[in-house]
Amino acid sequence: MTNHQMILGMHLGNGYGSQSSAWRAPGVDPANYSSFDAQVRYAQTAERGKFAFLFLPDFPGLQADVDHEAPSMTLEPMMTLAAIARATERIGLVATGSTSFTEPFNLARQFKALDVMSHGRAGWNAVTTSDPAAAANFGQALASRPDRYQRAHETIQIAQALWGSWEQDAWIKDKKTGRFADPEKIQAVNMQGGHVASRGPLPIPPSEQGQPVIFSAGGGANGLEIAGRYANGVIGATFTIDDARAQRQAYRDAAATAGRNPDEITFFAGVMPAIGKTKRAALDRRVQLAELTAASRVPYLGSMLNLHLDPSQLDEPLTAQQLAVAAPSPFDPRSPRALEVAREGWTLRDILAHGVIDYHPTPVGEASVTADHMQEWFEAGACDGFWVSIDVNEDGIDTFVDEVVPLLQERGIYHHDYDGTTLRDHLHAPAQYGLDPRLGDSTS
């Protein structure tokens, strides 16, 4: 048994759920893509489960086969979180914001306004954007990778400096003396980088947590450096305990290299639970969701197993001859799990229903199966917590909160209530206001 407790975040995307066909699921209003009321309802359920934060990925454009699938992102993350902020009290509010196409003053202003509105619950997942179609939406060509990451460093540093441009006691608001604020304590930042710049100051005083928390979800050496220098929360993408341990340690090492305490980084592994009263019921739920997409995924499943598979075999298991020559692809880390499931004798449709092509591990079965998976990873030191991606939000978030959360609480690895009021409190992140004084300023 561990002597500490896991931290949970909830993936909140398009108003339907993480499965591309969730909009067609029973009981789901197909108009939820544009329903802020639905997003608020899901957020309130996650808060009932004492989740530390909601996490809203984003992509600056339309990225979906809308003939049959809903876009995976919310209409606009900051507007969504503003609506949620007014209807919740404790849960953190984390959104992705691209450093590639947004000026640092705009990012700083939006996220700090959300932070003040929510009384210190905002977080910024600072990412670069590498899609040429996204660049075209801003009338630009895609910059080189080194330029994108240099701009990211500059943008984050300028945003943090702007966040600290009001000293914490600058706002006087004394009606008797008539002094609203002390102008000597509200200063321009005057930062100039090779890609972006800002004079400042920002017209926003500090929140209860001072300023928003930085998150990171990028990979590779550049992503590690961004996280190591600035982030307190990291969203990982791993499929085995060993890989998760290695990824978590890499981020901790990056923090140490930047002169920070590695414990300042909280690493979240992803999980995409398939929950049912039985394993067969959980699989049937996923089979129904994949009704229109399963056949199109068979060829890719074949590439994962180094086999030529045809959709005509969708409702049959692999033959003895196929199993004899099947081997996991070295190019997809999900392949060993796909082969493991295939060897259990499931049909191709059921293999896919096990989530072997999903972008995080998928425990399948009763709520205890998901709780066991999370406990095993957590106690093995593979993560500090999880970001949970629910298949169908309409009923799946309630199921997780009502069935999985109590099991984690009974096992002593998840809290029964919030310990604080801000996102920094939830993450046990250190106080910070303005730029981190331990980091050199590369923008001036």
C-alpha cells in the first residue's frame, strides 16, 4: 500500500466522449456538440468525484471525418471553461493553448482572466502546433521545428512575466482614500524575443493561486525541455508500466536539469476504461460504439500484428495459421497488447473493442478491473495519477464516479475530498508568481 494518493484529471472534449461514435450512443443528445449545458453537467459530475482538474485538448481548426464522426475537440476551450467556472467550485480548469499562432499577451490575458474568474483554478497546456492546415487557418506557413520551440519558450516566459506584472499587493481598492491601485507596483515587462514580444503590463491582478499552472503534453527532446523548465503537470501517453516509469523519470530528470525539484512535476498516465457489469457487457458497449468504424480499422490491426487482415474476417478470430506467424509491430507500442488479446481467441471485432487501437490503455470489465489497473500502475511508480478519458460522457462519467472512485477510496489511494481550493493545491505545486527566478530569461 502506498503512503500517498493518486491525483485524477478528466478529459473533456466534444460534449460526447472519447469514442468517435459517442454522439450516436443511446441516451445521448446528438446536439451536445454545441451544448455548454452538457459540458457543465459533465464537469459537475467530475467535481463530485473530486477530480483535480478537467483537461480540454484543442486543435485550431476542423480535424475530423465529419461525414460520420463528430470533431473530437470542444467548440472553443476557453469559452467552455468560462461556462464551467461559473457552475463549479473546486475542480481545476486546464485548456490547451498553442504558442505557435497566438500572441503571448492574448494567452496571458485569457488564462489569467479564467484564473481570476475561477478563484485560482486555471491551467495552461502550452503546446506548439505542427499541422500545416492549422497554420493556413492563420494565413501562415508552418515554421521549422526549432523556430516553433524557440517561440514556445519565448511565449511561455513572456506570459509568466505578464502574469506577475501586478505585484501581489498592487490592488489597493480603498474606497475611503480613493486609491484603486498602486501604479508603482504595476510594471511593464518590456520583453523582446526573436519571435514574439510584449510591453505589458497585463490589466489583471493576481488570483488566489497567483497565476495559472503550466501543463505540458508534448514529447521528444523539445517537449521534455518545455516541461522540465515550466510545467507542474504532464499528460503522458504510455502503454506499459515500464514505459510509463521511463517517461515519468525523463520528465523528472528534465526538471532537475532545469534547476527545479523533480517533485514539482506531476505525471499523469492516460486510461480509457470500458466498464460494464461483465466483461461481455463492456465489450458489447464498445462494439456498438464501433459499429460504423470497426471494418475500416481491420487493415491497421493487421499491420499491428504483421498480418494481412480483411474486413470479411471481422466476426472471426485469427486462425491457427495466422496466430503462428503473428508478431507485434515494432512501430506501434500498442501492438504487444493487441497480440495478447488476439491470442485469447476473440473475434477481430472484439479485439478492437478491447481498445487496442485507442490512444491509452483500456481496462475492460467491471469497475474493479479499471480500479485494479490504476492501482497497479500507481503503486508501481508508473505515474502520480491519471487523466481519465470516458467513452460516452452522458453515462460514463457517472459510472466512473459512482463505481470506480469508491473502490480507489476504499483502497486508500484516492482522497475523499479536496484538500484545498486552487489547482496548485490539488497538484501540490509550489507557489509561483511571475517568471520562475531559477530559470534564465532567453527572450531579452
